[in-house]
Amino acid sequence: MDIECDIMATEELTKLDLRLIEYIKKGDFETKKWSTPEAARKLGVKNADIYKSLHSIAKNAKDRIYIHYKDGGIRISAE
């Protein structure tokens, strides 16, 4: 992705989106299962806010997040 597209995508992200990306980076959700309630609790928001934020990240910064299913749970990684 070129720099201009990356900047445009970042401008589309909310503060929660950016916080969630950092949380995902630090959480190693490639090796352990993702938990929306845990993320919501740690970020001080509602579960619905986490779902909306994941949607926003997947839509506006799709090259920065990878979501997949493995061994009975959702796995997420972010750059």
C-alpha cells in the first residue's frame, strides 16, 4: 500500500480503533483466543463498541489487521 492510502485509512480510524490496534498488537491473539468481553473490559468500553471498532479497522485499514478462525476460536493480529 502506498503512503497516501495508508494516511487516508488512518484518518478514517477513531481513537478507539487505534487503541484497539495497539491492544491487539500487544495481546498475542495469534496464539491465544480472542475475547471481545475481555478487550471491552480492558479498554473500558462496551462489547458493541469493540465489534464496531473491529469492523472499522477491517474496512478502513484492512492491511493492518488479520482475523481468522483456528482451533475453536477467533485469532487476530495487527500491524
